[in-house]
Amino acid sequence: MRAITDEDHRAAVLHEVSAGYRRNPVLHRVTAAFPIGARTAVVGPNGSGKSTLLGVLAGVLPVTSGSVRRRGEVALVVQRSAVSDALPMTVRATVEMGRWARTGPWRRLSRQDRRIVADCLERLDVAELADRPLGALSGGQRQRVLVAQGLAQQAELLLLDEPAAGLDVTAQRRITEVLDEEKSRGTTVVHVTHDLAEARDADHALLLRDGHLHAAGPPGRVLAPESLRELWENSLV
């Protein structure tokens, strides 16, 4: 019988990763592990490298040094502001794009694919908007559609860039509930957040500053008031 190692409990591992632009590096020698089947919150001041970290995990941003190891398929949910209002696509078509990772672009969806899409629309409470243009939605509605698209990929590693930022309480609660449902199904969830209450409710936390990993581990320790005061230089938390 093969011995169980730490690697069996990690969905992704960054080792001494630096990333960014040639004249403007963003991440600096970050080493971090993401527990499998858990929810990891990534926290830090603006410009600390949180979104870059997600891009590296997703494989859409190359590293300039170091290594990245992942287990299984990866889905990345971007912020709603990253999607053009002029995109001539319906809500249903947007979520159907999440199946492309399995079917390939522009291929006819199977009955099972359509069932998955319908389920994701229902879970995010946007089924009644299915035939509306994505650009006609409110910010909160659009963000829920993007989360539904991410769910439709059925990836083992789900990455989200501030999925609940700026949304009303009802939309925030629905997204949080869905992420907890995904975790209970065995999905590894990694999300960037500025909401410290949300981050403290996670299973694991990473705290970044100026592209460096400041702390990682249980949220109660990583996000303790004294750690945050040091990080934000005595700003209110």
C-alpha cells in the first residue's frame, strides 16, 4: 500500500513562484499550498498580488521563476468588470461556455451538458434571466452568472476573484452558500476577498503584501488582529 504524503492533501502547490511583468514583477518567491477539498481565502491590501496569484494558479499567467503543481481541472471566475457590457451573448450562452472545457468550443451540447447548465443557473438564482443579454444585467446578476459559468466547468479547483465584492447581502449569501456546497462535494475553492468576516469563515487563509506571502494557515491565526495591524500598519480592521 502506498504511503499517504502531504501531496495527497494539496490541490495545488506554488514553490518559490515569481510572476508579473519583466519590468514590474508582482509576486516574489511565493511558496504556498492549497488544501484539497477546502476553501482558501486570499487576503491582502490592493496591489499585493492576489489576482496575479489566481492567474498563476489558473495557468493563464506564466511564472518568471519557480514551479506550479495542480491536481485536476481548473476553473477561473473573473470579476464582473472584466466582461464587456457590449458582449452580444445571453445569460444561458455565457454559462454554456463553461462546458467548453469538456466539449470543445462551439460544439453542440449534449442533453447532460444542458442539464448541468440549467442546474447551475438555478443554483445561482439566474434561471429566469437565461434569455437576457449579459450586458443588460445588474452587476450582482452578472457576477452570479459568471459564478454559474465557473460551476458549469465542474473543475476540481475553483478559483474566484472577489466573487461577492460590491453585491447586495442576498447575492453575497447565495454565492457563499454555493461555494460551501461545492466544497462539500469535494471541490477545492480558492477565492480572493476583502471581507475579513468571510475570510475568517474559510478553512485556510493566505495573507499577501507587496507580492510576498506574509502568512498562511488557519484563518484565526493568519487574520488575528495583531497580524492585520502589522500588515496594514495600524489601520482599522
